[in-house]
Amino acid sequence: MRLRPFALGLLLLPVLSHASSSQTILTQADSDQVIAAGESAARILKAPVCIAVVDQSGLLLAFKRMDDAPPGCIEASIAKARAAALYRTATLALMQRVNGQEPAMATLPGMVPLGGGTPIHDTGKVVGAVGVSGSINPNEVKISEEAAAGYGQGG
């Protein structure tokens, strides 16, 4: 018996829907919490920055450009978030590896060896990431870490 592609799709639908339902994803509300936590940290540091939130695949979910944040930092914040999500590690750790014994890592696709990108974890799995740009690097790292910690803290 030969199944047509449509019929095969119908047979696989329950399997595919079950697989996706067991995976935690960031919602728009989650992204808003992360942005709010990052913006709060940035205000304390008096650092106008761009804050980007991406899903686990590195696709943009939310973005905030604070007043007076440099326009050139828009793409940088998104790139940092994407790198943190795709490599499942903080971009500060990537920067340290590139500046240490692994400079060739800087040539990997999507690599951003600058601090300010932090993965967002849920029960030990990376579900997204936040990227921050527009201030000195220690501030960007602090803001991105505070922003990531804002995941799951809302009402």
C-alpha cells in the first residue's frame, strides 16, 4: 500500500504534537519579564543599552532599545543573544576561550566572542538567551545575567 504525503502527515500528527508539547519554550510574557529585568539592571547602572531575547534556535522574540542606546548596538545585542542560544553558553565564556588558547573559535559561524550574551535555562535546558550591547563589557555581562535571571520571576 502506498501512502500519499497528506495521509502520512495525518498519521504523524499525534507523534509530532506530543514531541513539541514536552519541550519548554519561551513565551511572549517570558520575554517581557526578561526585558524588564534587564532594563531594571541597566537603569541601576545608568547604562542605556539594547536588549534582545531569542528562543533556543536563536530567533528573535523580543527587543528593547533604551533611550540613548547607540544604534550600532541593535544588531550586536541580537547577535550576542543568538550566539549564547546556539552555543548554549555565555558569550563571556566564548570570549575567554578565544582570548586564551582557542583563537580559531572566533571563526565559527555565528560566534560573538564578547560578553553580554547569556543563555536562559529552564530545568537545566537552554530555552533561549538574552543579549545586551551599548555599555562597557562588564556592565553588559551584569545586565544580561540579571535579565536571564528574570525568567520565571513574573506574576
